[in-house]
Amino acid sequence: MAATSARRRGGAHLIGSVPLADAEAVFRTVAGALGPHLARMPDGETGDRRRWIFFQSIMLKNHGAMEVDPTVPPFALRQWDGKLIREMPLLRFRAGVDPQTVSFETGYAPAARASWDVFRKLQAERVIPQGVRFQVCLPTPMASAYMYVSHKARDAYIPVYERSLARARDEIFASVPAEHLSIQWDVCQEVLIYENFFEHRPADYKSQIVAELARLGEAVPPAVEMGYHLCYGSPADEHLVQPRDLAVMVEMASDVRRAVTRSVDFLHLPVPKDRTDDAYFRPLKNLEGYGDAALYLGLVHYDDRKGDLARIDAARPFAPRFGVASECGWGRTDPQRVPGLLESHRIAAEALNGR
């Protein structure tokens, strides 16, 4: 199935992580509850990937080319209300190491291969609907760079990680047929950089970010579906920054779209639970270049179906066509919430379709 027809299917999108035992449990549970509403399906990012990129920090700390940078303080990760989530020492390259010779094993390729084997088996058994694509969620190089690496080493680190990620990405392309694959780029730290969340922000941060996201998008073959998930982080199921409105994300997404020559098949933007006001959604009027893409608004929240419908109604005047999602992944969510979240997605998707 072509990417164009796939993206027109379904009114719901899952960000990535689902707190179940393994990929097969995720595929079976998601397909049973929401299959007809999905154009693509992630493997739940189970196991080491449950906490998004935290397993990358472990890989980096154990890498022979890296060490703690004693000249900078630990990074204090705080959520929007000032609550300290954790402190982390920041890393640098060891003295005498040439970054050009360094490679990181990210782990994304073997995880994708293993999950694809399960996905295609279940799709052949008609557990997963035909035409639903296998969704692989990948971080950007700036994600680990801003979370785990000293600002003094960032400029050297980012190209090294980007090369390593590109190798993993190409292995995924070689393992999964293009017509069955969907790549989602997880864009969190970049949004936080725009919001001045990190202490050290380069003067040309906007051009750096747009160039990075454009490179990542351009590297995906045209037959592979590709989209961006923009995010404000949720390490404790709370945003690191509460968005004032959609303006920052609309600006970033529009600039990236102008820089990418291939199609962008889907775009996800989060919506906080308490935002049912016009002011939050009004910047959507300025979103440029996504007329042929599937827009997903992350307005579904746990056990708040009345609120979900209110947020849908609030968004309608500013977005003529959109699907529904949650704000972020569910990896740190109580597994007992999964059935309710899936049911809320179904109800919201059907409300959009007038059912």
C-alpha cells in the first residue's frame, strides 16, 4: 500500500511506548482495541526502550570513548512545576579520542528487526489489519546530546551520534519492506530548546534544529512513510514545559516542511488537558505545508472522555482535518490504564467521524 493511501486511513495515532510485556502483547492488544482506526502501529518500545532514550544514556556511560565531564555540574531535570525528576552527570569524549573514529551501537536496528518479525506474523494471521504499517520511532541526535552530553562536547558528539543512528536506520530500511514501514522522528529536546529549557542554547539554534530535522526526513526513502512527533517531554507523566499555545511547534514544523523536499506523511502535536480555549489552537491557522499530511492532535487524556470531546470541539475551527492521539507515549504510565486509553482513543476517533 502506498504511503499516500495509508495516511488517509484511521483517525488515531499511537506515539510509541505502551507499558506491556513485549511487542506481541502490544500488537495484539492495540489491534484488538483500535486496529480499524490506525494507519500504523508501534511495537510499544518495551524492555530497554520503555523509558524512551534513557537506555542510550546507559550505552553512552559504558562506552569506552566517553567519560563524565568534571568541569560542568550535573544536569538537573525538572518538570514544569519545578519538581526535580533526577540529576545526571554529563559526558564528554575522553582525552585523546578522535570523535571521527567513534561509533555508537544504538540498539534500534535489532529491536526493530525483532518486532518486525512479530508484526508480519500477526498481520499474516489477520490479527493486525492489512494495510497498517509497522511504525518505528527514532530519536533525533539532539535528544541524547542535550540530555546526557556536556555542552562543551555537543558539537563533536552530534555528528558521531547522527552517523551511528543513520547506520541503524539503514539497517531497518534493509530489514523492513518500504511499503510496510513508517518512520516517526521523536522531536522533544528541539521543542525544549525553542522554549529555552536548557542552560546553554546556541545563538543559531533554530537553523541548527531545522537543518537536523530536514536531514533526518530527507534520508527516509519516498516509499517509506515518514512523520514527526513534537513533544514537551513527560518523564513523570508531566510536561517539562507547559506550552503557552501551539505557536512554537507550528513555527518549527512549518520551517521544517519548507526544508524537506520529500512528503511528510503525518505530524503530531500535543494538547494539555486543561486547554479547551481558542488561544491554544489558533496558531494552527499558520501551519504551512501539511495539507496532504495527516495531522494528529494529542488531546486524548486518561479517564477524561468528556474533556477529550471538548478539546476536539475546540480544535475544529482551526484544523479542518485531524486525527487524535495522546500527548506522548505511555511507557511510564500504569499498565492498568492501557485499556482505558485505547478505548478513549476509539471513542474520540469515532466522534471525529460522526459515529
